[in-house]
Amino acid sequence: HHSPSNPGSELSVWPAPQCAFLFTHSTAKYSLWSFLPRYLYLQFSKAANAFFLFITILQQIPDVSPTGKYTTLLPLLIILVISGIKEIVEDYVSLLLLNAPNPTALGVNVGDIVKATDGQFLPADVVLISSSQPQATCYVATSNLDGETNLKIRQALLETAEIQTEKQLSSLSGKIECEGPNCHFNNFIGTLYLNGKSPVSIGPDQVLLRGTQLKNTDWIFGIVVYTGFETKFMQNAVQSPLKRSRVEKVTNVQILVLFLMLLVMALVSCVGAAFWNGTYGENTWYIGKKDHTSPSFWFDILMFIILYHNLIPISLLVTLEIVKSIQAMFINWDEDMHYERNDVYAMARTSSLNEELGQVKYLFSDKTGTLTCNIMTFKKCTIAGIIYGDRPCPITESSEFSDPKLLENFEEDHPTKEYIKEFLFLLSVCHTVVPERDGNNISYQASSPDEAALVKGAKKLGFVFTARTPYSVTIEAMGEEFTFQILNVLEFSSNRKRMSVIVRTPTGQLRLYCKGADSVIYERLSEDSLFVKETLTHLESFAREGLRTLCIAYIDLTELEYQQWLAMYEEVCTVVQDRAQSLEHCYDTIEKKFLLLGATAIEDRLQARVPETIANLLKANIRIWLLTGDKEETAVNIAYSCKLLSGHMPHIQLNANSLEATQQMIDQNCQDLGALLGKENDLALIIDGKTLKHALHFEVKKSFLNLALSCRAVLCCRLSPLQKAEIVDLVKSHVRAITLAIGDGANDVGMIQTAHVGVGISGNEGMQATNNSDYAIAQFSHLEKLLLVHGAWSYFRVTKCVLYCFYKNVVLYIIELWFAFVNGFSGQILFERWCISLYNVIFTSLPTITLGIFEQCCSQESLLRYPQLYTISQTGDIFNIKVLWIQCINAFVHSFILFWLPTKMLKHGNSFIVSNICQRACYSVSMMFFFLQFSHLAIWGSILIWLVFFTVYSFFWPTIPISPEMTGQASMVLACPYFWLGFFLVPIVCLIQNVIWKSNTCSRTLLEVVREMESSRGQELDCSGEFEFLLPACSLYALCALTASLCFALAGGYAFSQVEHAVISQEELVRSYDTTKSKTRRTFSTAFSESIFE
């Protein structure tokens, strides 16, 4: 099976003699067996389709339908076939994309032994047997699971660590008992029973999960314990939902209301028929006798339902399918959303949610790979009070540190030369990085990308870390080799926020190097330390740019101080209870009286235009929630970098270990907000995964949601993929607003599928997010145009199509009701059968489709320049129940005029066809009035098509035996002056009310102001006045009244992302390497056919 990341390497699998079942789980929407029932359920959940199926059944009853048996069945079948083909194509493409990068997940069974090599993704959950690394350790990247950028360390059990040969693997015999499948990434309970040996417990440090990538490790061997849907990765997956837009849901409900209106019309017509027959029945010799019994009433009901059934617009469904598909093509073809570096275009993987893009209120974003490039670079530094890297320099692709002034000061005996040398030595020595030499090239293995960035930065400045032994490191600098003896490693932790090493320098001096957060370094500085104020100023400057900072300091130790501390350290290492706390206290005793050297600034590089995009989305009144599996400090740094948080913004921090503590903390903050609760305030809420687990408890989640909705920005850290989906579902279920989730990794799939709209980014973490999304883009910045332009346009186009179709069907088929008053409610149709059939298909289709494709509320430039315009579509003011029924009432009035005014013209000898012609003319002109951007070609072209058709059609009979009643109509009507008078008079009378209503509208909307500005090509609009959409801000008094739980955020963070509480300590890790010795390459035969392992 080939690795998706390295096609040239192979994942070796040795099958177990007795394999467990292989469970599979498809993330496609349909399967071969589920397509028909799922698709039919989706289609007939649309009220219009269900209604027309009902009408089709009624039309099969003999002598009931006045319009024939198949006039509804045929269009319905066409709709279902077209929609079905579209669904199959979209889902099949998704399935191909999904399966392409995941071949390793096939054919792996429980009990198999697998060999994975560097860079490969694990196809299942496996227990580590052994590896190529010292102490049977390995590094894995878990960004697909939790979004964290740092590498994790896993270590095999001692009982299997020495299994290195084919003979040893063949003799492996035993069993593994473990807990049932579950979704908890950080938990695993199992026991290994090897024949002839005592049972050994297995924990999460021995398990490599599906979706993790092997890094910096030549190879590993593992035993498969979970496959398919039983893996923890798939246990965090959610079923692909059948998504429907809000516009579609509103339309469905109104179609049901329209159906009730149809029933009322049928009932009125039945009552009218009964009354008319009772009054005039004896004199209607030309109609014939009817038996006025109870069954006749129900017969009439069915007849009138069929007569009026086109009141519900069947053409709407086909029109929207066509329009939305073309809108999706516009998204796919947009060059502004083309990422030229990878030649990736935006892709609408579904077209049914286009209008939802124009209504997004809550945006849930991943961090790693979505906002950032997942690349750490050493950007700037300050040494001895002098800042470096702050000069304008050519922008390079890597954007790494570039300032020749530093080396100039070092080489030209600047007064700060010794500080620079000590600073660079510290960067080269104080870390847990392991060098690997390949010829003259040196690469670095690091669990922390921040540490790797600092070591690479020092290398670029001439201080090259070349070798590590268990007790020393070697640095090449200034043409010499310097060897530092590593005496102790004082490990990093979130509580300590720093890391130190005690070394013996090449000159024999005992020295402690330390790097850490400014808050912990500054409180441990000596009174003799220099450059304190200058460095603090530079740190604030770095923080304003969103850079991750570390303070760099050292202290020289005497032999006596070190020996006394070493005795204490060795004693603490033997403590059984609270060893970690005792060690931290021990470290504190020697980490003091530091001499400050300076500080570093690392950039967790943002994607292009991320801050500008977020700023414009905030102006568009879109609330942004950052959901990440990464650490809190890292998330906060990125939030500052991308301008989601500002330095003056206070934040509420929720960290609790129990349900009671979480509830108390949330209730207290809600109480402190008082009247501001439920309103959007200039606050940030920060919560971690453990606390969120309690916050989502049914007793607490309502209060938590109220608190979160009261904040401008929400940051959720250390989340599992399932928790991300739960947060999105919480907002989606309790807030009447459209949600959008965006991410690039497999850990984002759950929230992408849960949100109303899911957007995947084609990033460095594979294609899982893209393959499960509704829309795919290459860069976060492309989201701006996707929402503000394509979303707004699609919403305007789709909603106007819906209003258009409702109007044209109501205005035509209410005429049939008026006609019933003059035909004795006999069920007679006014319009010729083929004319009425082609009304939706030909005569009014061109304006509708043109409107849905080309209508623009305003230009692309205006939508991007004034993001506030997005609130017009976001609030749904242009399409709701009120707007729709105003349009229907307008159509009702127009139908009254269209029928009764031409009817009076009959006294002068004309025919009813005048009504038909005038109706179309009035309709087209009326729509042009409402939709000023509408294409004139479509309007006047439709009228011309009708006139041509009418003329030709009236000469069909008897040459073509169709519609004898139309014979000679054209010669009579087109030569009649009353026809042409009505042709112009009736539309004018219909439009008078609209002109009056329009002229009485005094207040102008922002959209109207922008449109006027575009038409006049005037100056740019100033949105700082009446049209500014500002976020409600808390008053200073109210903010100051909040309790201590409301903290003011420091604008800076520190750049540590090492693994905490790993299976082996950082000191044990660095002491297990000796890079001065040549590596022993262990090779394994891939040809043995079976394993003894059960």
C-alpha cells in the first residue's frame, strides 16, 4: 500500500493468522444502496415536489383532470432526473477525491503487523512495537487530529523494544486486550500478554493513531488494534448531513401556505359551482345534466385542485437548479480566487447552498494551516538593547531574519559583540533539537517548530549546531568548534513557561542558559542586569506585530552553588509523591539573578491578507470564533497577529477542572456583564477543552452560550474534533443565524459538516477537509470574495428568482379564478392547453434565468470596498415571509386588473387572448420595474417570442391537428386596434400602484446610496456616519465593574510548543542521541508471509 505523502515508499503489512473484521466507513453522501431512498427523501422533502407528485396521482383518475394525465408527470420526471444526475456527479467526484489520498486505509486488519517509514500516514490505530530511534521512540505529527504543530513522542514498551529482526518478529506470540472503540484521543487502556511473560499495561504513549504522520523516524513496527470506523479518528467523524438552505426552507413553508390558498380557491369554486348549478342548472342545456350528489362535490374539489395546481411554481425548482449550477461555475472560474503558486482554483462542491454564503453570521475557523502557513520563522531579535530585523528589506518567500547590521556589529568589535556571541551560543545550545548530517547538509529534528526556527536562525548567522552526544553539543562558529558539556536540562512546562540548561562552556565556566516568557524571566532578573527597559520596549513592539517572543538570559554559577543544587536535584528525583511539583521548586532555586541578553521574535507566519480579510469580515458583522486543538498561548498569539484581538481588549478566561467550578465561573461572568449580557461587547472569551467539556453539559451550556454570544471574539483551545463540531452545533441549534466552518485538516471535518456551510482549505494537512466541504478554496483570504461578493450576489439572485416565480404563477392562475365567476364555475380553462404548458418553459423562462445569472445588487468593487453592504443579505430583509406575501398580494391585484379590464374590451368584439397577451406584457414590464438590473433583452425578447409563437400557432390547424380553437386568432387580434390599446393600457394601469408606492419611499438604504454613487461615478462613500455598522462597545465603567475573572490580555505571547509530560523527559531524550557515531541501518525482510501474533 502506498503512502499518500511519499509515493515512492511503501507501507508493509504482514497479516495476522486470525484477522478481526475490517470496518469501513464512507464519508460520501450516498452509497449504491442508499442513493435511491436518500435522494427521494431529499427531493420529496421539498414541498413543491411532494405536491406535484400528489397532483400527478390525481390526474390519473379518469375524467377528473381538465388538463390531461401527463402534463404534470413529465416535468416532474425531468426535474428528478436532472437533480439526480447532478447529485450523482457531485458525490462521485467527492468520492474519487476522498479515496485518492487514502489507499493505506484499505486491507489493514486487526492483528496485522505494519511497518511505516518516515513521512507516511498511519492507516489504523497501532500499538508501537519498536522503532529505529534510540530507546524505541518515534516522533509523530498529530495536526490532522488536534491541529497542534509540535511533534509528539511515542515510545514502545521495553518488552518489545528489542525486537529488531525477522526471526524475533516471527517468534512474537501473545494477545492484546484493550478498551472498546471510543473518541478520546488522549486515552488508551490496554494490556499486552506475551507468552511466557508477565502482563504489561499499554497506555496512550504506546499508541499511534490513524491520521498521524511519522516524522524524523526512519521506521517503526506496530500491531493494528483498531481499523476502519473503530479508529479514534473515525469515532470523531460525523455523518455527512443533507444540507438545505434557509431560503429553500422558507420557500417550502410558503409553498405549503400557497397550497392552503389553493384549497381555499378550490373550495370557493365548489361552493360557487353548487350555487350556480342550483340557480341556473335547469337552463344550462348546453352543459348537460349533472347529478348533484355528495360524490359530485368531491369530484369538483379534485377538478379545481388540478385546475389551479400551477399556482404553485413547478418551474421554480428547475430554474433554481440551472441558476445555482451556473453560479457555482462562476465561483470555480473566478481568477481572483486562483492560487497561482499551487495552481488551485476555488471549487463549489455543491451548488445548493450558494445563497447561504450571503447570510453567514458566525464563522468558526481553525488556526493551523487555515489562518497560518504552519511555518515558524525566526523574524527579529533584540540584543543588548539594539533591535535587529526591524529594517525594511526585500520581501522573500521565506520571510526569514535578514539584517546585516547584526553581523557587522559582531565582526567590527562593536561594544555589544560579547553579548551577541553569548546570545547566539545560547540559541545554539539551549534546546532539545537533534542534528542530522547528510553529506555537507545539516537538517534538524525537533519536537518544537519554534526551537527548530531558533536553531536555524543561529545557523544562518554563523553559529551552526553540528553534533549532539548524550552529554555534550558541538557548535561551529567563527571558524572554530566549540563543545559545551550538557550537565542538566531543566524542562519546559506550561507552569514554568521557560526552559534552561546547565552547561560547562569550552572555557570551563559553569553557566545556566534560559529562554522563556518575559513574565517569568523579568521577575528573576538580577539588579545588575542591563537593557531591561529597552528590551521591554522592543518586546511590546514585537507583540504589536503578533510575533511570538522569548526572553534570553543567563547566569554564571560557581562550583559550590552547582554542587549544592545538584545534591538537592538528585534527592528530588527519587521523590515518589508530587515529583513534578518538587522538581519545579528545585529548578526555581537555581533559576534566579539572571543577566538579560535580549529577546527573540518568531513569526507563526500568517497566510497572505489574513488580517485584512478578518477586518473586513468583522465590518460585515460576521462574528469569528477560533477553534483550535493547539495551546492557549499559541492561539492567543495568532489572534493578535490576525487582528482578531487587540491589545486593549479585555478577555474572560475560563479554566476549571470540575462541573461545579465551571458553572460558578460562567454564572459569575454573566452576572458581572449584567444588562450587557446577550449584546455584542468588545470582549474576548478564552476557554480550553477540559473546561468546555463541562461548559457543554446540559445544565451549563445555555449560560455558556449567552456568555459567548456577548463577546466579540471567542477562542476555544485544546479542542478535540468532536468538541469543535459540538460548539458549531450549539450555536447552530440555539441561534437563528447561518454558521460557516472553515478548516484545512482532518480534525476540522466534523465542524465543516456540522455547520450550515462548510469550507475546506487545500493546505498542508491533506485533502480531508476539502473532500468533506461544500466549498473549497486555497487561501483564507479567498473567503472574503466568496462571502462578500459571490455570497451576496447569489443571495440576491436566488431570492429574486423565487419572488419572480411566485409572482408570475400567482398573477396568471388567479386569473383562472376570476374566469370561474363568468363560466359558471364549470372548470373550464381560460388559456389554451399548450400555451399554458409553455408559459413556464419558454415564455417566462428567459427573464427568470437571466435574472438568476446576471443580477447584481451592486458592483464587485463596491461590495469589497463597503463590507457593511453584506448585512443587507445577512439579515434577510430582502427575502422573508412579509416580502414574499407582499409580492403575492401585488400579483393578486395585477391579476384582477389583467382579467377584468380586457373582459370589458370583449364588448367591442375582441377575444380573451387579449388578456393573455396583456398579462405577459404587464408582467415583463412590471418585473423590469422591480429589478432594474434586469436584462432588457430577456424582457422584450420574451414578449417577441410570444408574439411570434402566437402568430405561427394560429395557422397550425388543420395542417397539424392541434388546437383548432386557435385558428385565425392572429389575423383577427393583431389587426384589432383595441388589442394594441389594451396591450399598452393594461400594463400602465398595473404599474400605477407601484410607481405611487416607490415615490412615497423617502428614506434611502445604504445599498441605494451605493447604487447612486456607482451610477454617478461620484466620490467614495463615507461609511463613518449614518451607515456605519459598529459593534456595540462596553462602556469603560461597565468594564471596570467586572470581577477578577475578567483579565486584560497581554499583547505578547511566548514561543514554546514543546511536548509536556511526554513518555520520556526532555533530558532523557537528548541523552539518548549520539550524532557523532554513524547510524546503524537496520533492514528488515518484507518477504515473510505470516506472523505468529494473534
